[in-house]
Amino acid sequence: MPERQENAEIIIGPWADKFLGSLAAKGGSSYTERNYRQALVQFCAWLAEQKGVPPDWASLQRDDFRYFLRFLGRGQLSRAAIQLRFSALRSFYRYLIREGVVATSPVRNLSLPKLEKRNPMFLTVQQFATLADAPSKEMAAASEEKDFDPAIYFRDAAILEVIYSCGLRVSELCQLRASDVDWPQEMVRVLGKGKKERLVPIGQPALNAIEDYWKRAGYKPSAEQPVFCANVKHIRPLSPRTVQLRLKKYLRSAGLDPNLTPHKLRHSFATHILDAGADLRSVQELLGHAHLATTQVYTHITTERLKRSYQKSHPRA
């Protein structure tokens, strides 16, 4: 199958390489660059199998992409994964238009399969409380192990508190610098997608957890050093992958689904503050969503809960 070929064997062309390089220059996340690269490589692998030639992006026609869409539809990809492939192709062609390489995009307005409507998964307040206690329980269980380092567990407890307290993306968490935390004002400056900054309140439990982690690790970061480190001795920044793996460990310890991602803590943050009466515009600002429609996905959850409360409580429901 084309998608199984090694990336090094697939020629995507110099313009595709320039496009991918431009994503980082504009402040795009490493995840976006990786996903867009995979999408372009897969398309080029499929094209090479069909035509036996590297892509000439300026000469490709709308039908080429229709056939590629049919190919993807016959596979095991979800509709969301197919949408992601074409999001990458559309972004690439917008780049080619800006650079004067092509006049129009052959993937513009191409009809794609509609996404299945799914509500974001989230933890209940009690489930998060159980998860937040997991690092201390794991620390007690590991205290007799060789090379035991309690600072790691204090760090992980702080990570859980900060993601949930501020509704951060995991990439935003890993980029936090010491100067981004305003302790007196209880605010955090967050660098989001597209290098857009926003200010987010941070709760006292999260601030206390950061302070406990720094004390236990003997870490006194300068203004530009990271809040969370993989190694405080060498000030090695924490990676999103490490956060994901550590979260899996604590989810298992708490008896929760280990497949939940750090992003689900962000979903939990949004759901819980909406439940508590926050307005949608405020939640949009806190999450750093460019469009209100992105935030509106959470209203379905709270509306369904409101309906259940109404049906349970109203005498004539």
C-alpha cells in the first residue's frame, strides 16, 4: 500500500518542502507540520503508484484529487482523518497561490464526507480529583525503587493541575516559561496557535503545585527557562509525548480510561466552567479559539445535561 512506503522514498517536491518549512516560521505546531507532511507524502505515494511520476503540483487536476478521495474512502481511515488530509492539501494550494506557482486550487470546494457529530470526551469533577491524587499514590508505591526521584511525581501533579486549571493545549503547557506565570495576579501568559498570546487565570492549587515541584526539584528557573522540565539539571524542556505517557500511567492508577489524552483535560476544563455558568465568549477567549463555532461544541454537552435536570426536576416535564 502506498501509505506504508518509507517517507524517504517519496518525492514531494521542493515547493512542498518550502510550504512545510513555512508552517514553523508562522508559529505552527510540530503536530501540524507532522500531520501535513504525512498527508502530502501519502498523496504523493498514491500518485506515484497511479502515474509513476513525482507530483507536478501546477498540472494536477480536480479529478486527480477526486480519485485520491475515493482511494482514501475505500481504506480504514475515519472521516476526520480524510478531512485532515484535504485540509493539508488545501492549505498547501493556498500557499502555492500566494507564491504565484498556481492560479487556482484544484481542491477548493471539493465535496468531502461529512464528519460524524461526536461530543468531546471529558472527566467529571470527581474523576479529575481522583486523577489529581494519582501522582502522590504512585510516588508512595515507587519510593523503594532504584533511582527513585520524587520530583518527577511533584512535576506530574503540577502538570495535571495546570492543564485543568487553565485549559491549556499540551504544546502550550510545554512552552510555558517561568516569566509567563504572574504569581501576584494569578494569571498565565500563553503562547497559542499562530504565536497568538492570551492571558488565562490560574487557580491557587495549580500555583501551589508548581511551587511544590520547584522546591522538591531544587529548581530555580530564570525568566526564560521552562516551567516544566524533563531534566532540571540540564534544563531540558518537557516534550508533549512525555506528558501523554505520564498521563496514561496516572489514568490507569486512577481506574480511568488510559486512552484519554491531555486534550481531554482541556475538554473537562471547558465543560466544567460552562456548567458553572461561564458564558461562551469567555470560554472562547480562555481556550484561545479563533472562531466561536469551535467552542460551541461544548454547549451540546451542557444542553443535554440541562435537559436531564429539567426532566428530572420539573413537575410537568
